[in-house]
Amino acid sequence: MDNNPYKNPYPYPYHHGYPPPNQDPYAPPPPYQYPYGSPQYPYAPPAYPPSAPTPTSHSGPLDYSHPHPHSPSHSHSLSGPIPFQYPYPVPPNPLPHASSTPMLQHHGSFQYGSSSYPYLQPLAGHYPPPESNSLVSSPYQQPAHYPTPESNSHVSSPYQQPAHYPPSETNSEQHFRHNSFAGHNRQESASTLGANVDSKPAHASAYPPLDDLLSYIHLSDTRPTAPASPPAPAGPPPPTSTSTPEAQSPVYGHGTPGDFYAYPNNSFNSNWEGPYFGRTDSSNHAVFSHTGSFNGSQHGQSMEIVPFQKGSLRVLLLHGNLDIWVHDAKNLPNMDMFHKTIGDMFGRLPVNVTNKIEGTMSRKITSDPYVSIAVAGAVVGRTYVISNSENPVWMQHFYVPVAHYAAEVHFVVKDSDVVGSQLIGVVPIPVQQIYSGEKVEGVYPILNNNGKPCKPGAVLRLSIQYTPMEKLSIYHHGVGAGPDYLGVPGTYFPLRKGGTVTLYQDAHVPDGCLPTLKLDQGMTYVHGKCWSDIFDAIRQARRLIYITGWSVWHKVRLVRDAGPASDCTLGDILRSKSQEGVRVLLLVWDDPTSRSILGYKTDGIMATHDEETRRFFKHSSVQVLLCPRIAGKRHSWIKQKEVGTIYTHHQKTVIVDADAGENRRKIIAFVGGLDLCDGRYDTPHHPLFRTLQTVHGDDYHNPSFTGNLAGCPREPWHDLHCRIDGPAAYDVLVNFEERWFKAAKPHGIKKLKMSYDDALLRIERIPDIIGVSDFPGDNDKEPEAWHVQIFRSIDSNSVKGFPKDPKDATSKNLVCGKNVLIDMSIHTAYVKAIRAAQHFIYIENQYFIGSSYNWNSYKDLGANNLIPMEIALKIASKIKANERFAAYIVVPMWPEGVPTGSATQRILFWQHKTMQMMYETIYRALVEAGLEDAYSPQDFLNFFCLGNREVDGGENSGVESPTAANTPQSFSRKSRRFMIYVHSKGMIVDDEYVILGSANINQRSMEGTRDTEIAMGAYQPQHTWARKLSNPHGQIYGYRMSLWAEHLGIVEDCFTQPESIECVRRVKQMGEMNWKQFAADEVTEMRGHLLKYPVEVDRKGKVSPLPGCESFPDIGGNIVGSFLGIQENLTI
């Protein structure tokens, strides 16, 4: 009998014995020096040129044709309106190669203490035994109906090998071709999707607010795709180099009448500016050619590589850090034309009248300038606004990561207005000029769209220096070893040493449902029970219980399998604790669509129960503060409505005091993706029907269905969470206090009837609560010690305590937005962790959208977070270095809600564009290394989702619905399948570092001015590659292995080396088989839940729908999404 019902549809050559990785080409890192903050340079800033003309000054348009001889040993020091020197020679910067080293050996073993895994019977679709030299052995005898894998093993699995998954294909000797890839030019274009009718589903999704919000808010975006500098006249072409990375060049559009430098003269941008685009690099197209806009029209951009021609700028890959100083500007034009007109009118009045008026107008009213720094259309830095000045002095420092293909870096000077901003001009710096790493500094004319100074003498003084990745030692060795490692630099909260971390998967893990995993030093991984631990922590609190949430529901039951505790709701226990004298504070997002006015109640689109929970605690000592997401009074009315309607407070934390021994108390905190509300309770089994009359009898949640829900499957929920016990928990407390102080401060008429809120306990005045300084010092030598750092996405409109003067933002590692200071440290932490990764990355996230500046179309969408691009470039660099690396990314099958809805389809469309960009980047790296025949992009990067299917066990799942046979409900009841919703927000790197929290991988969560988020990054100093010089098998390793055991229903030897080609192909093969079982007509029980995401990726990295499966089973909706014609900030 054939035990392989599904042949592998991707017949790649499976090779055995991947060559040993090259020796690390980098020396051990020096003592930790990361130039965040404002380093003191050993030289004075360049002075302004004298008023008398000098031989180097030019008063007319910039001359682009004169060569500029220079010595590579010194920085470019320019003063006066210096012409940009095009072309500019660029020395190649290839990554160094070194001799190879033997493969690292992996250690450790598995012991399984429980055989109570519920699915030990032969099930359809089980995995075949791989043919391998196994590192895993089993203490249990394999049942007769499971073939024993051929293995030489010392790591075991209690999960019996299923009988009918195909074995991993035999690997053979791998040969590499080292011929370099030169002249690989490709041409492609994205088809333009016309505007379709926006069909609104009958039921909105739960997060984020999707289609219903669009019915009463329309946001147009006038962000341009026009060039930022005039075309350069013909000149001698620069020398070309095959080792210099080049990118495709977008076709840009004209500036419209009234625009400066092809940027709009007036704009309504977000706090963290929208994107800008540089000039085209193709002489085959008019530089000012039309491409359309986002205002409801077609929006497509073609991408094309053309031969390098005279007068064009080379597009180069900037992957590293930019060290930028924006010093000051001189002689800016007065953009406040209204005030100038009023002044002219006063000039015509009689002298005595004019003098009286001028007495009240002693201050001249003029521009309020600021500078945005844009690379490839994405803003990477921004100065604060200086009011009423034509000669502003910023002296502001930026040290920013970049992962952009670009021809120029643009310094965009704008005038801030109450209702938007006006463009003053642009200073373009060619990337060729900074690519060698030399410092470029000087005084530059601020140009309009004609290439002439926007005003005679209008100049900007700046300096910029690029440091490529290969010269940034902080990223070369993963988590650093020793006490000198200071964590993620440039963040609001420092790295905290000491304490412990407990990692959770799902709200509850019943005893025995996951394997016992052996760790280093004889330790065993313990599967935490998240909601049970939160329940116990609340019950044992004596001083304070502080809770933040996107949603908090008083009726939720945290414990459901422990006798009397199973009947206790969250509201009951919180009221009980407040009656004991414990300070109980709830800080919950105020959904603007839920209201209770004069007895009329609306639940709100999001069904967050915010008003319901507030009413429940109204006459108790529990204080509930419903906190709206506000933009701040300095912002325009449009911006305030956008922020208040679309964005949310998304943090999920529980902070309590706990026993510290010796009659003292300490602070502990729970942080992650789980809100304390309905629909979240689940276990690794993720049942669909079997618990509808038991643990989920009063907790049914499935927003993908509308209408009659009787007998429909519930939506299983997978999430990540953690408990922090140690000094970092006090930073979570600081976050709560800063938010509470801001939200509780009375506004408007409330100032007349209430005093300033003093609900927060001052823990420094409570003697029995220990402080941060009371924790023991460095405990690196303890085997289970943890180092933890807290990160946030939040701005000064949501917290009290940020500096009032934006000049002080750098001292707190905050970023400037327009009239706001921003903490973007979650994004900083992700970029740092990805760049430092050496072996693999494992991500679970509710969304995966970003790096739109590098998509093949919709480049100006504004989803500019670096995370997808950084992962793709990490893989590309490892391919170039001939080293193995793998990325596994788990996302939900579709965003929560109705998958045919317009907003859900847009999210899937942006996700597809992100996937496409990453796979194309990897394929180009394979071609350049000459490995495109030996490897596929999916040998390095794979996307997965989760799903489940249950056979009908005759359980009473509710009254069958009489609904029509052609509805999603009836299809799902018949097929008995549904996705497992991935709500996780976490990343594991090299089994040594973990980030998890509330932040999704999209612009909403990463930007800092949209949703408010909190996350933590942590590692065990005794369990790192740098410390062990081999695979670390600490708690983070156990966490990942436990997650894989949950998702795959089995543990195999190759899982201990996730970067290996054997593991990548095996997990991909399992995911493909699980998807076939999920999508099949026959209903069979699923043991493994990990499904290969249902798209086809060919060997050239093109992502397309699976043939014959273009829409989601039962539910419908295009798997690759669709763009329905409007652009807004809701779905990115």
C-alpha cells in the first residue's frame, strides 16, 4: 500500500552534505560602542562661506557635470553652494570571504514523561519517517503500524511516526558554482488594478477596525511619486562595477502645478512623514512622466533596469547605518503668505495707524521649518519644528538603520502649518557620494523643482556618513557574550540584568499535551499555563493590580479546568481584591464606536466590551479608565479624526505585586498578545467543535461568519505571552504610570469638577515593596539567569513624562514627529535582532506587511518598516557568504473577519506584495552566487499558517442550522475545518533571543504614532552562541521546540538545526502535506496544524495562487488579496 498519497509538488534536487559554513570573517567585536545619542566629533561643524564670492560658489543652477577629484582618506568638506559631482566613482565593497570551518555539532537530548498526547491513533495525513542520520531517538517502542525511522539517534520523540507522509528526499553531494552573476537585468511590471466596487461585509472583523470604519471615513493621500531633483545634463559615465548592487528604478510622475521640486506644495501627512521618491535612473523615460495617484484612481508603477547611461544616478543598496547631523539653515523663504499679505495691507495705512498695529505685532510671523530625511521614498529621520524662524538652528543628530535601494538621500525642508505643511525645498545628496563610507558635510543650497535655490542664499548645513553592515561589528555575533553587552541601543528603557522570564504558548497548556523537552545542564522545559498563572498572581496580590488592554471583559473565566476556580470570572476576582484594599486600576482602549448615552447603548464595531466592563465596575472601588487614542491638540482636525477613529491602544499587560520573601513584595508583569477577553482561551489542541458545549459554551467567537452561527466551528486562537519577574517588570510599571497620568489628566470641562487623579500608588513610599536597585547585581553565572529589555511603540500624546522640549528628545532616545515625540524602540529591537541573527529566524505574527519602498509597485504606500527587507537581505548576505540561513514565518490564513471584505482583501494584497519582494531579493542573491539551479528561494524562506480539522465524533455541537447549503457556515459544518487564528507577536532568533509583545509586523504597530504597543526582548546569558560556541539549548530553545511540537504534532531530529537544508525542506514538506489534508474533500483528523501558506512560489521567486485553489476553502476570498481602489492608513 502506498503510504505516500501526496507526492512532493516541488521536485527540487535534495542535496546532502551542504559545505561547511565559512569562517566568520569578522574579528571579535570591540567593547560595545554604538553611536546612539550625540557623539562629540573632534572637529567643529563647517562654517558658512563668507558673503564674498569664492571660487567654489555658484549662484546659478547646480552643475552636475564637473568631476570632483578627492582623496579617499578624508571626508568631503564642502562649503557654499557646491555643485553635485556627477558622475562619482564608487569603490566596490564586497563582503569578505574566509576559509571554511567544520560544521558545528549539536548536543542535547529529549526525554518524554507523558504518553498522554491525545492523537496517538493512526490518523490520515501523518508524516512519513524521514531518511536521516537522526539526532533524535525515542524511549518508547514504535507501534506496529508506524514504521520506525532509520536513525542513529540520541534525541527522542514520543510522538509515534505516522505512517503515510512521504519521507524526506535523499540528499546528495552538493556542488557549488562560484561563477559570479554579472549583468543580470530583469524587467517586470505590476499590473495595475482598477478600482472595484467596495463590497462591505455584513459583519466587521474584530481587529483592526476594518470595513465598517471605511463607511464613514475616507482618507486621501497626496503623497507624490515625483523626482526630487532636476535631471542631470549629460556627462561622462562613471566606471561601473559588477560587484556594486544595483536596483530597479521606478518611473516617477510630474509635479503638479504649484508643487516645488515635484513634491506637493501643501500636504496632510501623518506625524511620521509619508514617503517621498527620488528621481528616475532611466534615460529611457521622461523624468517627469505621469504615473497616477492614490486618490481613487489607478495606481501602478513599473520597475525597470536599463543600461547605465550618461547623466543618470546609480541606484545602490544602502544596508547599514546612516550617521546624520542636521545643523541649521539660513535665509529660508517666508512661507506664511497670509501674514505677509496682511502686512502689506498695513503698509498702505496712515503712519500713525500702522505704528499702533506694529506695536502689537512686534514679532515677525514667518515660516516654522523642519527637515525630513528620506531614502527611497521612506522618511528615516525628522527634525523638530522651530517656530517662526528663517534661520533655524537644529543641531540634531540621527543614527538610523537603512535597508534601501536608492540613488539619493533627500533632505526635505518644509514649513509646518496648522493644517498641514508646505514644501520649501530639497537638498539631494547622491548615494554614490556617501557609498565609500567617507563623511560628507557642507552647506548646500535648498533647491526647488527647477534645480535653482528656492531663495537666494537659502542653504542647509548638514553632514552624513554611511557605515555598511560589514563594518558594524555589533551585528556580527548574535547576542554578545560578557558583561559589556548592553542590549539594544538607542531605546527608552535600558537592558535589565537579573530576574526570570516564563514563556507561554496559548492561554492554557493542559498537563501532558506537549512533550517533555530536555535542555542543557539537565534542565527540563516546563510548559507554562498563562491564564492560570495570571489568575494566581491576581489572587495573591496584596498592594496593586494594574491591567492594560485593547479589550478587557469582566465576564471572562481565566481558569476552566480547576474546580471552583472555573466559575470565577475576572470581574469577580478584581472586585474581591479591591474590597481587600488592593489598588485595582484598568486602563482600557475606548472604542469610539461603543457608547452609552442617555441609556442608549452601542456595543461598538470591535465588540471590545469597554462600556460593559466600565458599567460593571461603576459602583466598586475598581477604577476603569477608558482611554481614547488621541492625536493631540496641536494636530489638524483631519489628523485628530484619523487617529481617534482608526488607531487603538493595543498594549496588553498585567502588573501585580508578588511575594519577594522575607516579608517583602516585588513587582511582576505579564506582557504579550493575549487580551483578557472572550475568544482568547485555547489550548495546543485548538478544538473546533468538541468544546462548544463545555469550556467554550459561553465563549463562542468567530467573526468570519455572519448570520446563523448554530453548529459552526469556533475560531481557534493561538498566541504568545510571557511573565517577567525582575527589574524589567518595573519598566512595564513605568509604562503604565506614564500612560495613566496622561489619560487621567482632566481635559476641557472636566477640569472644573475633578481634581488631578492620584489613583496610582507611589511604590517608592511603600517600604515593603523592593525597588529596581534592590535586586542583586550581575548574575550572569547563574544558569537560569535572564537579561530583559522593554520596548514600545508610543508617542507623547499617549504618555506623560516625555521631554516637553523636543531638543531633549535625543537624550531619551526618542524620535521627532510633527508636534510629537515618538518611542519606536520595538522597530529598533526587531531590526537589531534580525541583523545580528547568524543561523535562523522564526516568526509568528498576526500581520506581515512592510518595506513597501522596495515593492515592485505601490512603493509610496507608506508601510516603510524595515523588517521584511532586513530578513531578505540577511538571507541574501548568507547566500553570498556561502552559509546556511533559514527564516520561518507563521501568519494567519487570513486577517480576522470576513475574508471577502475589502479591507481584509487589501491586507492580504499588501502581504502578498511583501512576500513577493522578499522572494525576488533572495532569487537575485542566488543568481549572483550562481546557485539558482541548486537552490530555490523556499530553501531559505517559507511562510506558513495554522489550521485544524476534526472528524465528527458524534458530540452534540449544537442545533444544526437550517441555513442554505451555499453559505460559508454550511460549508464549514460539512468540511469540519477552520483556520487557527495566529494572533502571536513574537520572534525567536538562533534559539538565543526572543522578542514578544503586542506589536504586529505592520506600520500600525511599528510606527509609534498609530497603535500603542509594548514588547520585551530577552535572552539567557549562559545560553548564547557566543558563550557556548554551539547550539544553545536553554529556555528559548525549549520554547521554540514546544511551539513546533504543537504545530507539527511531532518532534524530529532535524528540528534541532532549523537552519539546515534538511530541516527547511522537511518542515516545508510537512506543511504541504497538512495543507493537502486540510483542503481535501475527505474529512480526516489532523494531528499537525502547520500548513504551508497556500501560495505557489516558483524557483524564480514569483508568488502566485495555488492552481485550483485561488480562494480560501469554504469561506472564499482571494488568497493573494485584491486592491479595491482606495488608499488609506487602516490596513497597513
